Amino acid sequence: MTLEDKRAEGEEARSATACPSLRGRNLAIFAPLAVAWFALDMATKAYFNTFPVGAVAGGPFLGLLQFRLAHNTGAAWGMFGDSTFALGIMSLLVCAALLAYLLITARRASVLEVVGVALVFAGGLGNAVDRFTLGYVVDFIDTTFISFPTFNVADIGVTCGFVLFFAGMLWSTRRAESKDL
């Protein structure tokens, strides 16, 4: 057996033993974060949905944002208005695809990817629950310094989660490429 064969065998052994611990680590990150973000989203929506539509429930704060209830049957900026059911299905499909990605790449997924998937999953699920149970998404965070669609905690999770997910993928790819050199 050559030195290179021994080195490859050692790397395979390390990879095999690291696999369960990385899957466990990723599950330990994904599950509580997804549950917590989903719970925060549902709780804030339930609270703000007690106000009349269009009512300002708080703010403006520092001239940046206020809490104003809106019921959204479409997507941001009024796109796909009255497409609640279709957008709910799309949310569930994206959640399923990201979860499948995470399960398939569990050995290689970085912490950033796992956190990103957890936030997108929780946010997508939260908005889908609204769409299927209420017929609209409860939005309540309204920026006052720029013209921007009213949004919610789920939307923050989806947006920040996608940024973290892609940053994690980029970081993992660059790290793998540097190891190949």
C-alpha cells in the first residue's frame, strides 16, 4: 500500500466518522432555530392580526418603521394578487426542496447553509400556514423612510435565510476549491 493510498484511506475513515456528528450538529442547529423562528412569526402575526386592517399599532420608531396591519393575498409589491393558494403551494415546495437539499448534503452543509435553510423553511412555512388557514398573509412591519412593501417576521427569515444559505454555499465551494489546490 502506497503512502497516498494510506492517506486516502485515513481521509475516508475520518469522513465516515465525521458524518454522523455533522448530521447531528446540523439537526441540532436546524430544528430549534426553525421551530423558534416559526413560533415567533406565528405569535407576532396573531398579536398584530387583532388590530383593524390599516391601523397603526405602534410607531413610527426613529422615523424608520411602524407597525401597521395589512392582509396580503399576493406577493411583495402587489405581485400575483389574489394568488394565495398557489403561493402557499409554492412556499411548501420551496421548503421541501431546501429540506431535501439539507438532508442530502448533511455531511457537507456549512453552519451558514443550515441556519439559512432553517430561516427560509420556518418563514416559508409560516406564510403558507397563513395562506391556507386565513386566506391571506398577515403583514405588519411598515417602513416609513422608504416606500417598501409591508412585511412580517417570516419574510425577514426568508430574505436573511436565502442570503445566509447562498453565502454558506459560496464559502463551502471556495473552501473545497482551496483544499484541491
